[in-house]
Amino acid sequence: MTKATTTEIFNDILKRIEKDPEATKANIGGVFKFVLTGDLDESWLVDCKDVAVRQSDDDADCTITVAGEDFLAIRDGSLDGMQAFMMGKLQVEGDMGLAMKLQEVL
């Protein structure tokens, strides 16, 4: 199996949050920014207020900064997100309460 591209991953995230937009707004209700560093060098917003996903470097309630390859590993399950955080591979800035809801998005 080949690794998913970031575009495929964020399209999948969009499908997940669009399944029940009212629940997404009520249960998560914040904006995540994923800053992918290294070879990927991309920024994506996952907007659970407006139920949208887009490639953007706009402001967010919670910013997650992680190397692109680590993000892909977290997404495919070969790296645990909490372990990545504890190892310093993943940094979180902003609303920590919102960050705790990240698993509902990923």
C-alpha cells in the first residue's frame, strides 16, 4: 500500500467532518492549523466551525506543527500522536482543550 498524500489525507478529514456538520460544530467547534515542515512544507486549516478544509496559513485556534513524514506516520498509525508530542516531534500552540479533540478529526 502506498502512503497517502497530504491532499488525500485532508480530503478524507473533510469527509469525516462533513458527515455530521452540526455535530462537528457542536462537539469540536474550533479551527486547527497543521504546519507540516520538512520536505512537505505545507499548512492546512481544518475548520470545524464552518466545516471546511483548505490549504492555508491563516490564523487558527490551535496550531499543530509536525514534520511531514511524522504527520503521515501518525495518520497511518505507525506513530502514536501522544508519543510524538511527548518526544517533541509534534508541537501544539493555542487552545489545548481543542487539541485534546484532535483524535475526533484525524
